[in-house]
Amino acid sequence: MCRPWHFCTLILFFWLCSSPPVVAGRRGSSSGGGKWQTLTGNPPLVIAKGGFSGIFPDSSLNAYRLAVETGLRNSLAWCEVYLTKDGAGICFPELRLENASNIGEVYGDKHNTYTVNGVSVEGWFALDFTLDDLAYVQLRQRIYARSDKFDSTASSVQSVDDVVDQANPVGLWLNIPYDEFYSQHNLSVRSFVISATRRMNVSYISSPEVGFLRSTVSRFRTGPTKLIFQFLGPNDIELSTNQTYSSLAKNLTFIKTFASGILVPKSYIWVVDSGLYLQNYTSLVLDAHEASLQVFASNFANDAFMAYNYSYDPVAEYLSFIDNGLFSVDGVLSDSPITASSTIDCHSHIAKNETAQVELLIISSEGASGDYPGCTDKAYAKAVSDGVDILDCPVQITNDGIPFCLGSINLMDKSNAVESIFSNMATTNPDLNIRDGIFAYNLTWSQIQTLKPAISNPYSNYSLFRNPRARNDGKFMQLTNFLAFGNNSSSVKGVLISIENAAYLAEKQGLGVTDAVLNALRKSGHNNQTSKKIMIKSSDSAVLEKFKSSGNYELVYLVGEDISDILNSTIVEIKEFATAVVISKRSVFPTDESYMTGQTSVVPKIQAFNLPVYVQIFQNEFVAQAWDFFSDAYLEMLNYVDAMNINGVVTDYPATAAKFKRNRCLGYKNRPPYMTPVRPGGLISLMAPGSLTPAEAPYPVLTGDDVAEPPLPAVIERTDGNGSTAPAPRNGQAILIPSITTTLSTIAASVAISIIF
């Protein structure tokens, strides 16, 4: 079945490994350290579902080859077996062919209708075609949320023999979902399976049909091939016993008579409620092990919805099944086998106080803002617990001159302001390029405190939401309280204060945010202490210039746009007012339609001038990463840290960065393939020409003109509602300015109170 095009997949060997070679890397341990609580005491197995189906079409040769080359050395290739008219077995993800191939375009008139397990099903079926017929059919990505860019790349239907001969997996897992259906059409899956085990290494055979397993158990009872009973949905009916699968789960002694293990959806082990939150674990794994049955869990994928408890971190999910201190499943069936492999080898049995394997500064982005509303006490407390090094506070300033932490000057972005009594204060600010905003500088601190914080949902258009139960949890913090919290947190190495819009606030609103920050630092004693870092970040060089002469601060210049390069003369200019630089992820690895197109020289050029480079913003949601990272936040971080040697990450999820630093594979002399940086542009090179739309213009080069800013303007005098000069806010103390906006808000508050009482 192999076509000449498939030689192109050989570049996978060169694409994935830009550092140590794959062969050397595969010498790494797969034990993960510690005693495993599997049935055998061995590490869990990784079973690659249809190969690496999280990126390539399920059951394609590319998918199988990639899974073999990037997984644990004992990983198995999952092949769901369907029979052709001439009795050949093919690997395919489902009974009907049209959802995962172009069969309808090739054989448009050959669809059929069959009764399958008592239900009438219409479509294209393998049993209506010979193996040679299917040689002209190309596989397609069947999960619409995944990239379709490889659908136009030749990827023919593979026979079981093709997979073994050309992908060369260590072992096969054959799944037999429809033995009874094929028996009705005079095709014997049993005969095919027995023949296959004579020709190839079949480690496991699974089926959801008790009848099939019982008919083959005598053949495999003493051999190396193990039989596994596959559970479908709890309320689905197993045909030969006429029992639900949930009922069969209570009769493990019966299952032991024809199988050596069970394969269950992960929800059989960790129950998830309708709100996508974890409930307690069940006793299934412990009960099965007591009955001498292995337990394998299915439905793992990096880009699938998972319980909010995992914070969009598939490694955290895997660990709950294999390293929870109580039990471990014996293997996982995954669309993303690279992450399952790295979890087992690199992240298991590691305590939070383990020594870091790399030098990397973890800087929070509004605290642990992936789990709680940003810049709240809860977000900061979670960040500290997660292992953050630097706590950040993006400073805003109130109408009465109080600096406080919030990620946006527009309260509508980070609070429930639009639902509050201040909703009528929404206005457009052309200076800040914000439409219909409710601005922090228009409210007093006491008014701000009446608002509820709101969790950020940057990927809500993908229906990905952050911790809904905590969407309004926590309290806003004044800068002085934030500084005290950071100072009292012994594990925190320092704080970072971000200042933006300083010129506008001084010139247009009469608010000196830089002075307010300096006053808060002086009051807290941070300006003259040396035990912890005090970092000031801004995209305005004039802000950093002001702090340069005001204390011992690390001044961090934020490059506020994606760039493709930076002039040496520009770096020299930056070094006049900054001691570190923050750039975007795409300024390191530029992307086109979420595929990496290459890498820039921005990081090494800046570091050559002895300036640390921090990169933002790292997030766990799979849509936040380029496709090249396989929806794996750890692999993404590896490329920036290992391949580009960045000095720090700015992240919404400090726990992920801390876990990355501790992973043992970074300390291996020979890195395994699942802990090896990918080559930028590798995936694009596997696409057919024209798969991507015409490329946009390249990112600009950062020049001296881009970083030069005029000095900060003087803070204008403020006037009250009668045009008289009002006292300027001093030393961060609340001074109520009866401006038009505060008058409006006072009236609104009075009306609201009269309605309530």
C-alpha cells in the first residue's frame, strides 16, 4: 500500500531533532523513578491511538512513524482493524470511511446501508472494497478542531502489514470493534487476527465484544499476546451478554475468565461532573488490580476538553492517573503520545521541592491568572504556591491617586464593571485607542473595591474558559499591599511592576503614576533593600529613565510588537535605560497560521550585549501554542529554553513552568526524543504546496526610532467641577476629586441604594 510519496516522511527524522540524535536520545530511562503502582510494578505503557493522530490524520503512515520516533521506546501502535472485501485488515479510526477519508470523492456511488448492532447505518464501508480499491483513497483529519493542512498531502489507507513494515513499531495493539458485524457478512476477524499474530508482534488485542474475546481466549491464554476487554459508555449494551458496560464493570471476576485486562474511558476512573470539575476517583483500578486485571485508560488528547482542575495541562491529567499515590493505570491510550511519554519518564514521582534542572526565571502574568482573576490576592497566592520566582503587578491608578494592580486600564477587561452601577461611564478614548471603556482613572479606590474581579478568558472564541467557579473570586490589591505580600513570601525572589500609559495619565488626567509607584516603594522600604529583585517594566523608555536614577531597580524594556530582527545600534540604545528585555513568543519563533516558519536571531543578539531576555506570554491552552509543539506547553517551553536559551518566561500558569524546570529529562546526558526541541518550519515542509494562504508581510525590524521616547511630561494640575485647582493626590493617600465622572457615579450609587432598600 505504500506509495512513492512516503519517502517524504523520512524528513520527520531530521525535523524533530534539532539537538541530540533520536537514537542517542532513546537511551533515556523510561522508569520515571520510584515504585510504580501498576499491576506489574512496571511503568505504564503508552499506546498511540492511530499513531500520532493529534496532528496527522488518524492511522496514516505519517502518524504512525511520528508516534514511533517520539514516544517511549516500548510504546505501542494502536490499530483499529476493519476488514476489506478480500479479507485484508486495514487500520482505520471508525466503521464508516467517509469521515476520515475522501472515499466519497473517489467512489461516490458506492455507499451502502447495513444493520450494525441492530441499527441501520448508511455510508461507505471497507467490506465493499478490496485492498487494492482503497489504494486510491486518501486519509483526512476527522477532528474538525485540528489542522486540515495535511489532508492534501498523499496519505493512503494503510493495511496492518503496511504499518508494521513501514513504521516498525515495537509492538501492535489491535482493536476489534465489530467482529459480530463482519461475521454476518462471512468475514472472519478471528482468522485475520490469528494469522496476524503469526506474522508480527501483536502485544494486545482488545474488543468491546465479549463473544469475540471468549472465542479467542484459548488461542492466546498462554502466549505473549494479551486479550483486553474494552468498555464503551456506561449505558451502552454489550451484545452477547445483553448487559450495560457499567454492570460488567462490577463483575471483574467474569471478565478475568476471558481477558487479562480492561480498557476503559478515563471517566470510569476519575468522574467528571457536568460542570467539567473532578469528583472523587472510583475504586475501579484498585478492584481490577485485586482481580489481577491490568487497567488501561482511554480518551487522552492534548486538545480535548479536560476537567478544569487540570488547568489545561495534560501532564497534570496524566499524573492523576499514574502518580497519585494510591494507584496507577497500566497504560494510556492517547492521540498525543509524545506528552504521555514525557509525563511517564520526565514528570512522574517528582516532588515540588526537587532541584531545578535549568536556570529559568518564572515571572507571573497577573499572578496565576489562568486559575483565578488576575492581580487578585487569590491569583498571587496561587502563583506563590505554584513556584513562581517573580510576582508581577501591572499598575493602574485611581481617580484619587491610589496605585493598584490590574492587567488593564479598562476595567471592562478585568472586572464586572459593565454590569455595575458604573456601566453608564463607558466612553471612547482615542488617545488609548479603546472604544467603550470604563477607565480605572475615573473611579476612586473605594469605588474600585465595589467591583468584582473577572477571570480572563483569552480563548473564549474557542469555547475554552478558565475555572468558571472562580471567575469572580479574590480581591484587588493596592500596590503597597502587593509589595508587602511579595516581601513576606519567602520563596519569591522579587517583584515586577509594569507601568504603561504614564505620559497620558500625567498630561491628560493629572495623575502621576510613576511618582505614585516610587512613593509606594519608599513607604514599603523596597527602594533601599537588596534581598529581593525589584523590577520595573515598561514599553516607554522615558518611564525606565525616570526609575534609573531613583533606586537599585532592574529595568525591563518591553518590546510591544512582534519583531523579526533588531539592530545592534538599537540594543546599544536600549542598554542606556534598561537592564533586561521582554519580547513576544513570535519574535523568537515567527508563525504563519499557527505554524512555525523559522526562528529569529533576536534573542542571541540581545544577549550578546549582556541583557537577559524574557519571553511572554506562555499559556496552557492548546490553541496558545504553534501546531509544531503538538499542543504541549512543555514542548513549547523546551524550544524557547533549550534551543534559544531565553532567561525567563512570563506565564499565566506558573505551575507549568515550575514543573518544566524540575523535569528529570532535562538532566539526561542523552535526551529522549520527547524532550528534544522541534525544528522550526518542519511541519510546513510536510504540507502540499499551497496549503497555507499567502504569507503576510514579515514582522518589522526594531530600530532606534522605535525605542526613543520624549521625557515624561509634567503632571498637569487637576481642576474640580467649578474649574478651581484641586489638590493633587499625594503619597498614595485617597483624595476625592469631585469631577464630572465621580459625580455621575455618586448619583448612580444613590439610585442603586434607593432601589435595594
